Amino acid sequence: MNAQAAISAYTNIKNQTLSNEDVGYNVVSTALHKLETNLHILFSANNTKERGKAYEQILLTIYFLQKNLNFSGGGDLAKNLFRLYEFCRMTVLKKGISKSYKDFEVEQCHSFILEIVKSWDTLRNT
């Protein structure tokens, strides 16, 4: 394969793959959806084992989301998201698995995260 053919093939592959921005958006989107789903499970599931798995996933996902906030470029939005995630993390830790079933504060966290998910999903469409 000559150099021009290699460059052309590379350019075609590059154009077909997602940009770093798209990958970053998709990763955060997946994490937010996962957090929302697991908060819903923690609030509504009868099965303690299912709530236990959701509990672990919530804490891991919140850690991931907090760790990846851009405080230098995100300004007040990043700070406020961190506070909201921290509120949810502390609520989940305080309620644990047994007290989380049908708890108002867990439901409130779910509601807040659901609003973020809806807002995040509209970002890609604009």
C-alpha cells in the first residue's frame, strides 16, 4: 500500500469514528442514565439484594461523575453539580439499603438526577 492510499484509508476511518467530544458526551450520558436507573431501583425495589447492587452502583457512578467535573472551565455549574451529587451520595450513604425503600429523600435524589438526564439529553440535540 502506498503512502497516499494509507493516508486516504486513515482519513476515512477517522471520519467514521466519534470525536473525543462525542465520546466524552456518551460516557457522561451513560453514567447519568445508570445513576438515574439505580436510584429508581434503590427507591422502588422490594428485593434487598437488588437494592444492594443498585446502592453500590450509585456510589461508584457518583464518584465517577464528581471526579470528571471540569471545575476550571465549568464554573458555577460544575460546583453546583458537585454539590448535588454530594447530596445524593450522602443521602444514599445515610439511608443505606434497608432504609432506602420508598424513602422521600432517595426519591428526591432520583428526581434531581432525572432532570439532569433530561437536560443532558437535550444538549446533543441542539
